[in-house]
Amino acid sequence: MNQDIRVPRVLLIDQHGEKQGVMPTSAAIEAAEEAGLDLVEIVPNADPPVCKILDYGKFKFQEQKKKNEARKKQKVVELKEIKLRPNIDDHDYDVKARSMHRFFEEGDKVKITLRFRGRELAHPELGMKLLQKVKADFEPIAKVEYEPRMEGRQMIMILAPR
């Protein structure tokens, strides 16, 4: 900006957006001072660098506004967790399934953790059967991102909305 521009020649664009051509940096700074504005380096790695005459404070404000607008529009995908047991009852399963439906509608991923206790660990096929049921029930609205896998005393599967 202004005196910080160290190159001998720049391509100048005036405050109206019209190209003024290649000129010495000192002449470009004088033109900016005449207009009562700042000379800002827009494309520093071009040959010659592109500089524009503009109000630097207003420029920074507009850039900040654009960043904030972009941040508002983006959706942060969260990972929600549902904990199940291998011998879960039908009604309990339905309650958990309703929660999962709500999470998928909000656009979140769901991590299903199936915890085994004591002797339940002797029958991991029951857990696999339950996770296959979950997978089948949510086939239309969710895709499997992480297939069911044993990790210690628990089996984990991650579903993401379609």
C-alpha cells in the first residue's frame, strides 16, 4: 500500500476501474494522492504488479463483509453418536431411529456405537445383525461411510446423509 510498494513500475487501474497502463510507481502514488485515495497492490506476483487506486479502509471493510457472508452460508457437519446394546428392545430401537432420522434431516453424520458387556462379547454376530438392520432401515436416506467394525468391546458404524 502506498509507500510500501517497492517495485519500480506498476500497471495502474484508477478509481473508476479503467486501466491507465504501465507507469513508474512514484507517478502512480502521486495519482492516488491527487484523488485523495490509496494505491493498493492487488496482484503482487504479476509482471508488472497490478495496483489500484481505492479507499483502503472501505476495501478492507468490503473484504470482511464478504468473508462473514461466506461463513454464514456454510454448514458445519457434526458427528452425532447413538449408543445401542445388542439385545435392544423394539420400542427402544424405534426411539433411537427417530433421533437418527432427525440428525440426518439436519444434515449431520451419525456414529452408531454398539457396546458389548460381559458374555455378550461371545456373540458379536448379534451386534452385526443389529447394525445390518440399521443399515437396511436407513438405506434410502443415508449411506454407510464406515462399515461395521469391532474396536475393543464395541462395534462402530458411521452413516452420512445422502
